[in-house]
Amino acid sequence: MWTRQHKQRNTGRLIVPTLCAVVLAYFGFHAYHGEFGIYSRYRMQAQVADLQAQVAAIKGQRIELERRVQLLHDGTLEKDMLDEQARRALNVSHPDEVTVMLPGSGN
């Protein structure tokens, strides 16, 4: 009786674990570095913090501008505010006033 002896190859047994390891490495890499990964979340949180700081600064500027506009309304017109705006816009002053030009002040 003839028997065939087959030599067992180790490569056949390593194919499935190797493929699983490659797939896990792929998904692990993209879970950290991908568009919606952990690293992107930290970057977006930093960007959100920066944008919130900008929003707070712009809100402060808006409140200041609204206050200045309120001073120029008809019912509450303040002469000092009107005088300041006219002098700045027309670049004029009274003859008896002293004007001091500061370096670097464009306004």
C-alpha cells in the first residue's frame, strides 16, 4: 500500500493571522490619524477654542460699536460724540487747540 506523505507548510497557517493583523493595523492607523480619528478630534477642539475666542472678541467689538451708534441716535445725541466724529472724519480742530501727533497712529 502506497502512502503519500505531504510536507506541511507553515505559510498556509500564517495567511489568516497575517491578514487579520494587516486589517487591524489599517483600521487602527486610520482610527488615530484618519479624517474623523482621535488626532483630528484634538485638532478640531483646538480650532473650536480659537474660534470661540475670536467670537468673544468680535462680540466685544460689536457691543462697543452698538454703544457708539446709540450715542449718535436723534433722541440721545451727545455733542461730544458728534464733535469727536466730525473732527476725526474732517481732520479739523479749533484754532486754540494743540494737536499732538503720535507715531504709528493712523487715525
